[in-house]
Amino acid sequence: MENQNPSLERVKTQTQVRVGLVVVVFLAAASIVLGAIQISRTIKAPFLPKSQSEALADLSTEEQRKEELKKLDTDKDGLTDYDETYIYNTSPFIEDSDSDGLPDKAEVLAGEDPNCPKGRICFAPQAATSTPEAASAPIDSELPLPSLDKFTGVLAPVAAGDLRKQLEASGLSKSMLDSLTDKELQELYVETLREVLATSTR
Ligand SMILES: [Ca+2]
Ligand SMILES: [Ca+2]
């Protein structure tokens, strides 16, 4: 015998839809999280420990390269390629990096910004001239996952259409989906994603 009580039937359906929606959203979020972890690994990859010999080889090549740069002055402006690259952020190939008629070294000696043409106000990073230590500070190898807000911000515009398709493909009725606005879908999605991310990054 079928249950003929329409209101009970509706409650049941709605509950199922809700559960289904949450599960699907959860799965979608989980796949996004896996993607994020993958991305995070890829970003971290260059910082992850290599084999010792590889690391040593890299280090000595890098050091050798720097030592060579300290001896070179490709553009013959009196600043070594090393100083131009790592301290002043000027071009080691152009004597007058900002093309204002004053050579880089003259500007450095005069306390001017060799990357800012004389008479102009630049907002370019001054780190090179003021705090060379800060510029060469080691990058934190414990890269956090992308911040949640950034993450969901990037995600939100993609989610609505795709999510709708995904939910429909997973068997949710079109009428139920149509009853949810894009915004509601996104919010539900982002909310779930937030929770999943929050738990997985804890
Ligand atoms: Ca030079
Ligand atoms: Ca100049």
C-alpha cells in the first residue's frame, strides 16, 4: 500500500532533497578541497625537501651563479650584475634603468631611486634601496592554503551554473533546483565549502 498522505510525502521528499543536496554539495566541495590541496602541493613543490645531492647541487649552482654575478658588470655602469639584480632591482643590461639620463650608479650614490625617472613620483617598491634584507627574506615554506575568502570569492561565480548542472545530473528534480536561486545555491555551496575547508585546515 502506498502512502497517500500528501503532506507527509512532501516532507519526506523535501528532506531527501535537502540531504541529497547537502551530500552532493559536500562531495563537490570535497573535490574542490582535494583540488586545493593538490594546488597547494604544487605550489609547495619547489620548497619541499629534495634529495640531499639534488639540494646540494642546486645550492652550489645558485651560489656559483651569484658569485659570477658579483664579478660582472654587463652594462658597465659601475654596479655589479649581482647588486643590480639582488639589491637595487635595476637592469644589469641597461646603464640607465629608468631612462632619465642619470646612470643607475649615479642615482644610487645620490640616494635617488634608479628605477624612478628624476622629477617623477613613483610608488614602486622601495625595498631594494631601504631594506635589502627584507627583499631577500626567505619565503615561508609552510605555505598556508589560500585564504578562505579569496578561495570562495574565486569559486562563487563558477559554482552556480556548474553546481546546478551537477545537482540536476545527480537526480535532483529540476523544480526543486528552480526553486533555489543561484545565490541560495552558491551560499549553500560556499557555506559547506567553508565548513569543509575549516575542518580540513584545522
Ligand atoms: Ca651594472
Ligand atoms: Ca637613471
